Amino acid sequence: MSRSWGPLLTLLAVVLVGTLLFLPLPDYWHGRWQSKLFDLGHVPLFAALTLGLWFTLGRRWLWSALLALGVAGLAEMVQDYFGRTGNWQDFVRGALGVAVAVVLLHACRPPRTWFRLAADALLMLALAAWPLLDCGVFLLDAVEASAAFPTLADFGTERQLLRWETHQATLTRHHAAAEIALLPGPKEYPGVTLETIVRDWSGRQRLCWSFRVLGEPFVLVWSVRGRGQGGGTGHFQFEKTYAPGEHQEQLNLSQLAPLAKPEALDLHAVRTFQVFTYRSAHTRTLVLQRIWLE
């Protein structure tokens, strides 16, 4: 490639870095698997920046690598001022991208032999292994969840637990079901939250779920949250005291949507399904079996 392309490649890489690292994300891209995909993007992003700097700086790989590392570190330090969150793991991913570019440059230098090319290819794969594995399990679960829709969760795989967030609670998979222990402690509302993979529930009539209560009767609160029809947020919830044993509940989506607060719920953008209880001195336990739409 001609050196005249170096400044253009560097400019494009810098613009891409700035866009991906500092531009506020649309609401649809706020989610765990989306976040992991952006995390993985640090590797090719800073590899491209390093290559662009290499062309611009007279093919001096050390200065190019050091400058790209500096950009990676600075980006994580200032992201908080742009409505994003910087962290050291993203800096490490950027540094791995820089290292991949340096190894690629080494592979392109003569003399090129099959042994050297194979060794450099294995090294690049090793450098990218952690970001790929860290992201890949979330992407695989997202693909599986999209294929299983309108089932939202059936705990058929351990990966499905990645969709859940716990709040003073534990979530353990047993025999294609999830045992949820709502623990005593300082939080007012111990519970668990499912982040939906497919958020468009329009055209569906009912939200259904089956579960089993263990131990003594206690109150459970069920909540559906997402984007409001006015552009803000909306959530609908109801509570009920459940006796020990098997239960199944269902909600009519067309009826609950206008009852959501503070705005009516937009069924095209439902983000979470949540179950919680009120703070107690005792652990409350239920087994969640399946969540689906009809």
C-alpha cells in the first residue's frame, strides 16, 4: 500500500475510534450481549489504528504501538464524560488489538516462511482468544434466545443464566429450571431480573410463566419494564401471596400496556421481566420453570 494512504487510514481509524467509544448508544444497543459485542470491537479497532499510524509514521511499529496504546488508555479515562463507561478490561482489549497489529506487521516482513506465518497466526489467535471467548458465549446465547422466541427462558442451557441479574438473591440452574433464593439483607426488594433478547412483543397476546414456591407462603411481585409510548420508560407490576406448590400466571399484554407507569408500555421495546419480594428476615425460595409468550 502506498504511504499516501497512511494519513487517510489513520484518520478513518481515529474517526471510527471516536464514534464507537464516545457516541451515545441508541436504546436498542443497551444490553449485555450488545455490550459484549462492543467490547470485542476494541480488538480490530485498535489493530486498525496501529496499522494506520504505522503507515503515517514512516513504518515505525514501536512508535505506532505506543501511540495507539496511549489513545486506548486516554479513551477509557474520558469515556465517563460522554455518557459511556470506561474500564481497564476495555483498555486490555485495545492493547491486545495493538499487539495483533504488531504481530501482523512482523508476519509481513521478509523472509516469509510457512513456519513463521503459522507461528504468527497462532500468536494472533492466542492474543484474541480471551476477547473472543468472553464475547462468544453471550452472542451464542443471544442467537439461541432469538431462535427459541416466543419462549423467553426455559433454562435448557447454563448459558441462559447470562441473561439474568440478581439483587440480593442467588440463581441456580437445576434440571432445566432455576432455583431462586431471595435473601435477607439491607435491600428493600431482593429479586432477579431477566434481560430480554427479543424485545418486540407486539402481536403477542399473553405473557405466561410457571413456577413452584418452596417453604412457607410469601409475597411475590412480578414486573414488566421497557420503553414508554412517550419515549420515556414504563413498567407494570402486580403482587400476590403464593402458597407452597406449583403455580402458573399469565398477563394480558394489551391490557397491561396502558396501565404501566409513568408511561404506557411500548410493546415493541420490552426490556426486562423481574420478580422480587419485600425484605424479610428469612430466605424465600421459588423455582422458576419457564417464561413464554402466546
